[in-house]
Amino acid sequence: MSTTHVFAPVAGRAVPLADVPDPVFAQGMVGYGAAIDPPHAVVEAVAPVGGKILKLLPHAFIVMTSDNVGVLVHLGLDTVALEGEGFTTHVNQGDEVTAGQLVITYDVPAIVAKGLNPIVPVVVMDEREAGNVVASEAVSEGAEIESGASLFTANK
């Protein structure tokens, strides 16, 4: 069994995934994890784990670890509709990244101004067992979390 420590890609208030106002994320359809409600400022979204950028979109990215654990970071809800507006990517698909490395600059006020929710779900792709993802204390308490702090642990 491998254990993957997943770190917060942005600072903000840690939120249980079940509390995300989007059924696809809240019900674990994509996978299990946690979310962060970011401050209303321009924030730097960093890699939550080290590995290869498997998929890079302006509003989301997936990092695949050496243990083949795919971690999705989705910047805001329904932000695909913005077609990249409010996001600046700093890496390329296929790049190797280290945990904490800048991936995307995220203009939260621009997202909020468009009427979209800026919350950032972070999930282990295709994880079907909720019990394999153990949220940090910050998530269970709904506490503030710093970028790079422990968000959850995934056991595979």
C-alpha cells in the first residue's frame, strides 16, 4: 500500500468535499479529497504533490505521482466556461513538478465578479473508496489552511 500526502494548492478555509456546492465533487463522482475556499485575491495555485502534469487546462490540472496517484486541482466551479479568463499557467502539460511549485495564477476576484464560486476541490482521481482518503484536521474543523500545508492523505 502506498501513502500519498496531498498538500493544499492554495491558502484559504479548508472544506470537506461533501460541502462543495457541486454534486459531481460533493458525491465523490470524480474521486475523494477535500476543498479550499480561497481568499478573494489573486492567488498562486501550486502542485499539491510532486509528479508529472498529466493534464493542464487554464482552470484545472492533474498531477500524476510516481506511484500512479492522479491528483486533480479544480480552480472554481463551472470555470471551464471562462475559457481561460482569470487564469495564467506557468508550466506545460507533461512537465515534471515538485510539490509546492507554482502551476497556475488564479484571479479569484475575476471569478467571483462573473458570479462563479471560487472554491478549489482537490481530489484523488478515480478513487472510489472514501475511506482511502483521510482529511487533515484543518478540513474536519473548517479551519484556515496555508498553501503547502497538509490537506489529506490518500492510501492506495
